[in-house]
Amino acid sequence: MSDPRIISATAESEEAQFEAGLRPRRLKDFTGQAKLKENLAIAIEAAKHRGEHMDHVLLYGPPA
């Protein structure tokens, strides 16, 4: 029996718009961890002033 659902590996434009709306666009849009956001903002601004890319950053854990 065949599956009646249409499944594709590529995102449809409607799906892409929905997913883009879920992601924060600015640092201030993230919730929680005020001190971490402050430190990250400083690192981002420092890299901008140097005209360089920022080093890799790994974010994990709850937004507490």
C-alpha cells in the first residue's frame, strides 16, 4: 500500500517562512541568560570593530 502523504527533502516556501518566524533575529529577541547575552554582545561588537569574524560559539542548555 502506498503512502498518500507527499514527502520531500526540500522545504516549501510556506514552511520556510514559518520556520524563519520561529528563529530570533536579534540578540535581544532571545529570552533568559542576561549575563551571557551581554558577554556575547560585547564579543560580537569587538569582532565588528576589528573587522574580523567572531570565533566559534557553542550555545546549549535551557534559557534559564
